[in-house]
Amino acid sequence: MAEPSTLRRYRSNLQGEVDGSAIYSALADSEGDPKLAEVFRRLAAVEQAHGDFWRKRIEAKGGYFAPSPSFRARILAWLARRFGPGFVLPTLAASETRDSAAYDDQPEARDAGLPQDERSHALLMQAAAGKGGLSGPTLALIEGRHRGGGNTLRAAVLGANDGLVSNTSLVMGVAGAAAAEHTLLLTGLAGLIAGACSMAMGEWLSVTSSRELYQSQIATEAEELRTVPDEEREELILIYQAKGIAEPQARALADKLLSNPDTALDTLAREELGIDPDELGGSAWKAALWSFLLFSAGAIVPVAPFFLLGGRTALIASLIASGLALALIGAGTSLFTGRGALFSALRQLLIGLAAAGVTYGAGAIVGTSLG
């Protein structure tokens, strides 16, 4: 019989591979692009093969373990099917990066070549695409670097968290000053509206400023392409040479691209500036709207009980509802941090309640002083 610690490690490895296979299968099922779907299917097959390896190791040591996908994996798979692969790819890419060296110190994995497999996903992506290869934006999408989508999941969780923690603290601070019930309700609503508007305006300004900067950089590049095309050609050649392309091929590629002004500008923007001209950081209005809604979704939680209840009962209900929401959001953060859902929920709950306790105490001191 293997040592308990060894079997625990084998089980943990198997669980991770089962989770990866389930998520990649969900991505393949929800992906409309046949090339990308094939990439995800191959990645799922690799994870499944790794899982079979660890399953056999467990059985060889007299153990048995047949895990189902974890809660985190099931949630990510559901999100992929509901909102599309782009919604979860940044989270998945971050997890792959974080776990890429997990097998480096495990002799069984090294002997079987698993660390190399974990680092060869990019090669599998290229092989799955066939002769044509995958485009740069497509590879960026797979690796979670697509500018348009961004990390939507992370933004959604953290946006709601901002509204919840800030408004819970605000309501509890005013409650500590022994304010009347209608004052607590008005304070909570004012905090919701003010915070949501502030977040929306800040997001709009941020995205708009980024778009204006990108547009200015592209305009400058277009002017340089018009006035000094030879210099731009040399820059493009150097870029391709830096990527490992031999000088003759780099010059031929640059000449071909620069023969069409529109293609040349698009290529220079992507290769030299790192900007996707079709995206430019996304829509400022869409970003502002989502920021407003997500902040409001979190901020309404501590306020809602005051619409239905009164007195101390409403205050206690507000604190309980906020605590439950904090734990739920904490569990949600585990989707992209990789920490356990229970640990993340408890951590978020303690931090949120600590913030509420501090503001409640400050409100009580100020209320007593003013009284």
C-alpha cells in the first residue's frame, strides 16, 4: 500500500486532469469555429490521457479513485456553454500558467514526460489548425489575451464585490451612529446610486482614454507609413527577424504586406504597437453599463431588507444577507484564483465583516460625540 501522502498526491493530480478534460470538452462543445473546437478537443484528450496515467498509478498502489469534475470545473463548463469560450478563457489560461510546473518535482510525472506535455499546448493548438495555422488573434483568444473580451468573469465578480463591501460598510457605519430606519434606507440607496455612477463614469473615462490613445498611435503610424514607408518596412523586417524568421523571408513578407496600405497599417498596428484596430479596447459605453449594473447588484444586498423589514430586525437581516453574499462572492473568486471555494468564501466573509465592524464602530463613536 502506498504512503497516504503519495495517494493524496495522485488523487489531487487525477482530480486536476478530470477537471481540465471537462472544461476543455465544454469549450469544444460551445465553440463555433471548427479549428478552435478541434484545438479544445485535443486538449481535452491530453488531459484525459494524463488522468488515465494517474488512475493507473492509484490502482497499482491498491487504491481506488473515480472523481467527477469538481464544483469549480462544473461552473466554468456551464459558463462556457452559456456565455461562450471567451468568457472563461482568461481564467483558464491563468490556471494553466499557474499549474504548468506542478509536475516538475514529481518523479513519476517526469519519467512519463507529463511536464513537457503540460507545456506543449501551444504546439497542439497549431497542429489542430492544420496547414493554414491559427491567426494571431485566435491564438491570443486561446491564451486569454484577447483585448476585446478581457477577463469578464473576474470583472463581474470583483465589480459586485466592490458594491457589496462599500455599501455594507456605509450602511453599518450609519447604523452605528443610531440613525433612524428611514435614514439607513436613504443612505443605502444614495450609496448605491453614487457608487454605481462613479464606477460607471470611471470605467467610461478609462476605456475612452485608452481608445483615444490607440487611435492617436494608429494615426501616427499611418502618417509614418505615408511619409517614410522605407523606415516602416525596415521596422517590420526587424520585428519578424526578432521572431526568428530569416532575413530574406522577413523582407519578402514585409514587401508583400506593405503592398496594400490597409493591410500594412493593420499589420503594423498589431505587430509594432500591439493594438487590435478592430477592438481598440472595447466599447466605453458597454463597459460603463456593465460596471454600473455589477456595482448595483452588490450594493443592493445590504439595502434590500430595509424595504421589507423594520427596526433591529432589518439591520440583522441586512448583515446576514451581506454575509451570505460575501461568502458567495468569495466562492466565486475561487474560479479564477484556484484556491478552495470554502477557504475563499471564509476569507471574503471575514474581510467584509471586518470592514463593516470598523465602520460600525466609527459610526458609534461619531454618533456618541455628536449626541
